[in-house]
Amino acid sequence: MRSRQFQLVTEWHFIAPLERVWDQLLDVETWPQWWPSVSQVETLRLGDCDGIGAVRRLTWTTALPYRLIIEMESSRIEPMSVIEGQARGELEGIGRWTLHHDGKGTHVRYDWQVDVTKPWMRLLAPLLRPLFAWNHRAVMAQGEAGLQSRISQLPE
């Protein structure tokens, strides 16, 4: 793995039906309502009837003093199981949500395999790798807490 490539894995668990979690993750336009790190989502292109090919520009604020703008194109959707997208922009690579029932609720795994593209990030990635990974974990922890709160407020 080159020093500017990152392979990050996040796992979440919710005591909630898979359908509730799925619906919230699939509805990217509402992420800013429950995920504090997502400051804006702009739909650039609608996908097909299953959502494949949709392109959204997401603006992320991070735990560190910088923001990222990424365009995500939905490339794979397997209902109630997998959402995958191709990232372009300040990060490039693949993001994949995988969901399944785990007996007590829903298990969510996010695989994020990206290269940094901002010149300063590319230059400093070898030194700041642990800090960038910590930043990713902090952003994802906010997402987990926000989604947990959102799900608990939904009507049964």
C-alpha cells in the first residue's frame, strides 16, 4: 500500500431493524440532519430506478481543521445488504456499506479504500497517517451516534 492510500474499516451496531438502518443510509440527502460531519449534500445526477449511477457532492467537516468535498457515484446497490460508491475529488476510491441482521439488531460495516488527492495531504500522508485515521474514526463515531439518535426518534 502506498503511503497516500488508506484502507479503513468501521463497524456499527444498532438495536434496530435492518430496514430502518438501510432506509437512513440510502437516503443520503438527509445525512446532514443526523450526521454532524456532513455539512451539505448536493444531488448532481439522479440514478436509475434502483439508484445506480446517482452522483452526489458531499461536503464533510472533520475533527481536524479542514473540510473535504467528495463526489460519490452509486455503483452497486443490493437491497438491504450493500451500498457501494465510487469517490472522486479530494479523496478517490471506493466506499462500501454492508448491512446484515445479527440476531439483536443490525450490524453495519463501512469499508473505505481511498487515495488522498489534495496536494498537502499527499505530501504529508506518510507522516500524518495516524492522524488521518483518527480523524476518520472521529467522523464515523459522530455518524454512528447521529444515526442511533435518528433511528430512536423514528415512529415504530
